[in-house]
Amino acid sequence: MKTAKKYMFNPGNVSKLSDLPTLDHELAKDPAHNKKLLAKVASEIGELQWTLYAEKKQSLLVVFQALDAAGKDGVIRHVLDEVSPQGVTTVSFKQPSSNEKERDFLWRVHLRTPARGEFTIFNRSHYEDVLVARVHELVPKAVWKKRFELINQFENLLAQECNTRVIKFYLHMSPDVQLARFKDRLTDESKNWKITEADYNEREYWDKYIEAFQETLDRTSTSHAPWFVVPADDKISRNLLVAQIIRDTLKDMNPQYPSPAADLNAVRARYHEAEIKAKATRQKKA
Amino acid sequence: MKTAKKYMFNPGNVSKLSDLPTLDHELAKDPAHNKKLLAKVASEIGELQWTLYAEKKQSLLVVFQALDAAGKDGVIRHVLDEVSPQGVTTVSFKQPSSNEKERDFLWRVHLRTPARGEFTIFNRSHYEDVLVARVHELVPKAVWKKRFELINQFENLLAQECNTRVIKFYLHMSPDVQLARFKDRLTDESKNWKITEADYNEREYWDKYIEAFQETLDRTSTSHAPWFVVPADDKISRNLLVAQIIRDTLKDMNPQYPSPAADLNAVRARYHEAEIKAKATRQKKA
């Protein structure tokens, strides 16, 4: 749990987001090594996830939140390519539909929580309802202020009732790197489709978003559902760190293949019996 | 709110279920009058529900819990026959499916909560998970003990986020009346279909159920989601009391038809214009 511990956001330490690094210089130095290591960690995740699925006693919910271009999609693609599509689901939460808006903000999220044995990834989540909803004043302050506690209670429900481990990633990126990535989207034709004018509009709200993330992390990083602040200026080390934290979490959950439903000795005895019979038949024929 | 107040279960008063009446003798004296009154109250509920639906700002969730034959189905049929099927839904919760069992006990319930403007009736509910689950030891004590708090938090979420009024009915019946109704199911052919052997088996657990209801009422009758204990030995007065409490609750919610989306003066002006034009056309033709 070394990596996990290092990047866990501990509200007790009163960490200011502005003091936390957006780049791990040391780690970013050796991209070739990091790539090789990532492949290894990804395959460990695949193995652990499959055991979790077989065990069917606990589940994992991983939440990704970040400003645009910090790499939510990239992480999900690169870290999770070794997991089995059986038992793994990614859910992207876009703007709520009018039907969803008529219910509480956790309604659409609860619909998609993992069943026992499942590993679910939320690309954006119920945290949008204390982030964008706050920054753009989609609801009054009195409403979003109450939501931190409602979120903690909800995540506690998942933990208590279904042994669901909830871990949440904030991909921490500097404004300069965001601008460079936006530029990249303009020049690299394979990335043109990602550009929207909204990206640049949202940049205007940078400080307000950081303020919103700060309070979110302060109030919802709990022992049953911690936040991790991962430096995201360098893509490869970002992917590696996320992978290591997921791998460490799964290891800590310690899933086990279930005992066989059948009595193996009885099955062995019947196999032995069948063998004797078959032998006798062969001898008769000979 | 007179009737509502009288039958509301106030945990502060430390009411023992065994001290609360299963029959309101005074009220049960005049069934003809009660029937007439029920028809009136039911139509008031219909009117209020339609306004709630038009308003689309708040919602009502009514939960029915009781031992078998206390009248959950009967109440739902007789009290709610005047409401519009538009905006009103009844959900019966049976034994959870294997898919439902793999999630927390509130998952399948959250799926069916009312949208703004809606009036939803739960015939059994998440309370089964602290009643039958406890009596038949389907989950360990440590699990069901935690659920009272999880339920209060969940009902609070509905209240906070969607102005959902939650009211919960325990239909309070004596063991003798249950036996008489079981007998009735045997003799009245139109009721034969309701008989199961399970009915008689469950009777063995009567005291354990009352104990479970007692703690449930003590711990989950909150200001945002109160329980009502309604005497249920007499069917007509039981129906009337439930109807009055629902009517009083809806009145207290005070739904209002929304203001028209269009500017009525502008619409009137255009109508007037059209009239003048039509008149002119008619005069030309003449």
C-alpha cells in the first residue's frame, strides 16, 4: 500500500491542493521503465479482478474526477486494458436527463453501483453535483452544501451492505499542461473530435473549480471511501500511479477463489469408481 | 392534521405497540357514515394528487407494512380508487431476486422512488429488511441493527433533495382478527386464492414480529418520515383513517397549479386580433 498511502488525501493533514504536485519529477524521468512496469501492474489488476469476480463477496467502485484534458479517458483506457469485460463496467455520467433531474442526485448513480464481485468505474460521478453544480450555480448553495454529508452516507451504505470499496481519483494537472493539451487537440487530427468551445469557457472557472475540489476532498475523503490526488502532468507516470493504487487496493481487499460447491473427495471417489468399472469392462472385452 | 396527529407514532412518547388500540370502538360504530365519508376523502385525495402532479415540485411516498391479512391490499384498493393513474404508482416488493440481493437493500427501493410530482405507494418496502430479515435471521444482527440508521439517512436524502414526503403506515391488528380473516379466506371462495400455508407458519412468529415492529417504529419514526399506527381490526374505519391521514398530508404539502408557461395577456391579445380578422373576412364575404 506504499503508493496508495503516499497519494491518499488525508483531510486531517489539511493538504492544500495548491501545495500538492501536478508532476512527480523523479518518477517521470524514466518513461520506458514506467511503461514496462505499467504493463506488469495492469496484468496484476486483471488477475485480482478475476478473483474478485469469482469470489462474489465484495466489490470495487473507482471514481475519476478531473478538469478537462487531465486524462480521465486515457487512464481508463491504459490502466484497465487487462481486465476481463466480465464483471467490469465503465459508466460515463453526462449531464442528467430530465427524468434523472426529477429525482435526487444519487438516484442515477445508485442504479449503476457494482453488484458483489463487480468492478465498476465511474467516469465523472455524483461529485459533479458538488463541482459543476456549484461552480455554475445550478443549485443554490444551501442545496450543494448538504450534499457532502449525503454523499458520505451513500458511500457508507455501499461499504456497510455490500463490502464495496470506493476509491476516488482526482487527476491533478497544471493550467499550462491543460493549455498544451488543448493545443495538441487542435494540431493532432486524430484528436480534433475532442475539442469543444466549452473547454476554453471552463478554463475561465479554473480557480472556482479548484476551490470546489478542495472542499470536496476535505469533506468526502473518508476512511471507507478515500480520495487520491494523482499528479497528472505526465501521462505515463499518471497511468502508472493510478494502476498501482488500484492494484494495492485490490490486494488489500484480498479476494479468494471460493471453495468448490461440490465435495471434491466425493467427486474423486466417483471418478475412481468409474475408472475401475471402465477397466473391468475393458478386461472383459479383451 | 387532526387525524394524522392522533395516530402518528412519536418515539419520544415511548408508545408500546401492545398498549395501542387495534380497534377504534367509537369510530367503528357507524360504518354507513364512515363509507360515505371515505368516498368524500378519497375524492379530495384525487383532487390534491392531480394538483401535485401538475405542480411537479414535490412528491409523496406512502409505505404500507403489516402482518398478513391486516389489509395492505384492501387499503390500497379502497383509498386510492379516485386518484389518477397518471402520476400514481404502486410497487409491491416481494422476496428480492438474486440480482437484487447482490446489492445493498436500498438499491431496488431507490430505483422506484417517486419523481417530482409523483405519488408512489410501496406495498411492503425496505422495512422488510429489518422485519422479516430479523425475525427469520436472514442476516446477522450486526447487519440489520445498522439498517435503521441507513434507512433514516436514505429517507432524509429523498426529503432534502426532492421534497419527497415519506409517510409510513403500520396496520395494527389483533391475533384474533387475523385468525378470523384466515378462516374467511377458507370459507369465501372468492378469497381462496389468498391462502398460503406460510400464513399459518408466520403466525408462530407473532411476538417476534411485534418486537421487530416496535424497534422499527422506535428508531425510524422521524419528523421527515413519520410512522402512523392505524387500528386495523375494523376494515372500514381502517380505510377511512388511512385516507384521512393521506389527505391531511397532501393538504399540508399544499400543492399549487403552476403558473402558465405562456403570457396569458399576449395570448388574449392574439385571440382578439384573430377574432377581428375573422370578423372582417366574414363582412367582406357578406
